[in-house]
Amino acid sequence: MYRSGELCNGPPIILFNYETTRGGYHPKQYLEGYSGYLIADGYDVYHKLPENIVVSGCFAHARRRYDECLKSVPEKERKGTIADEAIKRIALLYKIEAILKDKSTEERYEGRLKQSKPVLDAYFQWLKSMSGAIDSGSLIGKAINYSLKQQQYLMNYLLDGSISIDNNAVERSIRIFATGRKNWEFCNTPNGAKASAIIYSITETAKANGLKPYEYLVYVFETIPKHYMGTSRDFLQDLLPWSDKIPETCKSKKNNI
């Protein structure tokens, strides 16, 4: 799944894409012609994309590994552990992000260099001081090594104020698909998967733009036939979820407040 950045200008766009494997050539093909930033987890194929795509890591994935460490020990023994300290350091980065959330892109960029970069430098220096003395096969060893291996990418959100610190927006958007997939074990054709990707792209983008999916789809399906015989497809621009031509009946009450 691909999603426009939360801190970027423009309407939110959510795109599901079905592929038969996790091969690295899939994102390379899908992103052909794109230049900019890509926020992703530590999956290695993202680091082999063309140089015009700068990959930024996800601190939510880094934090999750420390959280797994804490869950493996009794609650009363968690305080003061390496995992506990790491989570506190990462929490400080998120606190800075909350402070900078409503700032302009340039102000966020400057604020991160001033406030976040010292925290990041100290975080990675702290991890490096322990890496050789901890079993790399243990949970905490794996958590430390994940951050160290991803250091370059985890720090890349400092490059531009429009880059998010994590890709949680994608995980939130994909949750609805993941929740229902156990019900679809018999829906196993590639064409069905591609059709699902299309309909999820439309409905999730509609929701992200404050629309009611059902009412929006009804409006789209009723409008398209009126233009079917024409050769121009310009009318489709007025049907996009962020168009100001979408009727009020398609908009959610929350969006109208």
C-alpha cells in the first residue's frame, strides 16, 4: 500500500496494489518516474530503489522491537531496563514532533535540527556503546541492531520538514484490509485481488478526504454513465474525492463540523 505523506501539502491519497510476490522489482516498477521521499520499514528492497527516491525509516518499527522486549519480562522488572530507556528516548522524539506538528514545513525542518538531531545523535551513540557487549541473538540485541542498521534511514526525516517520523499513517489505512482478510480465504484469484485493491483505493481515499464511501460510490456510479458516450474524460477530475464539486450529501458529518 502507498499513501501520500501526512505532512505533505495536498489531499490524502491511498493506493492499494496487488502483487504476487514481495520482490524488489515491484516497488521499483510502481514508483517509476517518481522522485522524492519514501517512508518505509526496514525491508531491504526499499533501500535498492533508484537514487532519486530517498528512503526514510520508521521509528514506530524501531520502537516496536523494544516494546517486544518489555513484554517478555514481568512488569515490575521493566523499569530501568535498556528497552525502557530506549522507549523513553524515542518518546522524546515524538514529543518534539507533537510540538512541531502545526508548524510550517520550513519551521519543522529547522526545529528538528535544533531539537531532534541532538536526541538522535545521543540515542545512536548510546546504542553503539552497548552493541558489542549484548548478545545479538537476544530480543534486546536484535532491537539495538535494528536501529543501528537503520540509522541512516531513521535519521533521514531530518532532511525535510514534510517527512513523517514513521509510516503509521499507512498502517492505520491498511488495518481495515488486514482485519477482514481471514474472511476471504476462498477469494483467491489474482483478478479478485486486483479488483479489491482498486475498490479499497477508492473507498479509503474517500474516507481520508472526509467522504462517506457508500454515498460517494453511489454518486460516482450515477454520474459516470451520463458522460459515457462522450470522448472527453475531463469530467473525472470532478469525481475525485478531494474535488470541490462533490455534493454535501457525500461528506461525513465530522467533516462538516
